[in-house]
Amino acid sequence: MKELICSTANTHTYPIIIEKGLKDRLSKMKALFSEYHKVMIITDKNVAKEYLIAVERQIRLAGPKVYNIVIPPGEKSKCLDQTSIIYNELVNCNMTRSDAIVTLGGGVVGDLGGFCAATFLRGIDLIQIPTSLLAQVDSSVGGKVGIDLEYGKNLVGAFHQPKAVLIDPLFLETLEDRYMVDGMAEVIKYGCISSANLFVKLMGYTYHEDLIEDMEEIIARCCTIKRDVVEEDEHEHGLRRILNFGHTVGHVVETFYKFKKYTHGEAVAIGMAQITKKTVEDGISQPDTYTNIIEILDAYGLPSKLPSMPLDKVQEILFTDKKFENDALYICALKKIGEAEIVKIQKKQAIELFR
């Protein structure tokens, strides 16, 4: 078992527990769950089929009454309509500020359920139980929650730190191969921005079995990097922007294709490659940085080529990016593998990222 403690500037402190088999030992976490009278589990249909009954039973044995809301899988559920459905169900179950929401699922469930926890009754406790690799290494940690609008991704949201993040790598045993690869894009991102050692380690795996065997350690390394960044910059005014490496381009790709052609990780992979191609050309990144990124993306079966998109449509999506401040956009660029910096560009420069 690995346990990290995240302490943010507002004095909120919570554990990030990473342990194989943790999902089968939730009943022993009475100190966490018994303080609540009611717990609402939010999950999706795919995860519910595999794990909902067992997780419900485990949490119920720890003390609280347990209810559930099961949403359709996929990015389309991160919307205002689904949020309203969840709010109404929380009211129907008489959930109060002394109760909690548990998100059991991937990034969509965590973002949506976390947003509901942040806003229902002006905020109730949130416990994250991430079941996808992407959620385990990235989205479950740090308190970013939100939903999409038709204009773009995560345009409505909040910072709402969880009460705890409970990560069991064994959830990944039932994860489809495509979504395992999807999560590896975020793992690679952490190597790119903060740990050359992690990047080299990822390049060294010859067999999938060896990668899986080391997954608890890999998840812990990514969570440690994110924890350290969040503790220094909870609300993304500075350092936390490095976590967006590849995301500005990636979100445009996702949105343009209506979240159907590319997964989040696939789009971020394209973004990391495209950004680095440009920063090498501009002399910001060392020349071999781009070739290294292409090599590792190819090794994990991730795309790297920017698809053809009309620039007028790209601009329409890009200019709704929440990372714009007036006419300036802050992007993460690599000096070299393992070392990132924030670069400020103007709108006219931003559109050049897609040429």
C-alpha cells in the first residue's frame, strides 16, 4: 500500500491511498465512511455492471446508508441535463451537507459527480474511487471538477478537493485495451513534464505484463507529481498550468470530432506531439524532444498526427478555451523531456499551433 497526503493552501488535507485489492476492503475504512449518515454512489452503466453491488455492500458495512445513481457512459453525460437529473435524485434521497457523494468510475464520472458535490447545497463531501487508468493517475487528484457545454470541454466547473481518493489498480483488470492505452497518455505526460526517469522507464517496457506488474508504482509516481503541483498552486494561477501539456490542442480535437473519434488520452497525445513539434521549431525545446515523444507514443499505440480540421472551426473552438486570459493563452512547453515551462502566446500565435 502507498499513501500520499495532499494538503492545499486552504488547509484542506486528504489521503490518496493506492493499494491492490482496496475495493474489497472498503468496509474496514470505518473512520472515513462512518461519519456519514448517507452516501450516494455515482457511477456509469459499464462500471456498475462490474463493481457497483460489491462496492455498495462494502461501504454499507462501514456504516452509512448507501444509494446509487447510474449514468450512461461517455463524455456526453458530462452535461447540464445529466447534472439536473443527479441534483433531483439527491433531493429525493434527502441528502444533506453531512452526507457524501462517492464517484465510482473514470474521468467523466469523477468530473460530473465531483461537480455535483461541489455545487449541491453549496458543497458536500466527495470521495473519489477512480476505476480507469486516466482517472487514477490524473483526474481524481487535485479537485478539478466540471461539465461540458456544446461550445467546449469543461467550461463550467469548480475546484472541490475530495475527502479521500481510493485507488485500486485491480480495477484496471476489466478496462478495455483502448482505455488502458488512453490512460497511458496521461502517464507519459507526467514523464514529459516532470520525470525523465519515468519517461525512460516507460520506454523500457518490452512486455505488457511487466507494465501491469509495476502499475501501482507508476500510479503512485504520477499522483506524487500531481500532488506536489497542486499543493503549490491549487487554483492554476502558475505552476499547475504544466499539467495541461497537450490539452489545449487535445481539447480542440476532442470537441471538433464531438468526442466520438478520439478518446481524451488519444487527443492529448496528438496535442503533446503537435505542441512539441512547434516548440522545437521555435527553439524552445531541445531538437530530440519531438522525436522522443513520437517514439514513445508509437510504442504505446497512441496517435501523434494532427488530423485535418478547417481553421475557422478550430478557431471557433479554441477561442472558448478557459485558459485564455484576455487575448493571451498560457501553454505548457518542454525545454526537454522531464522539464517543462509555461509560455504565454497571443491569439494569433495560438491558431498557428494547428497549421
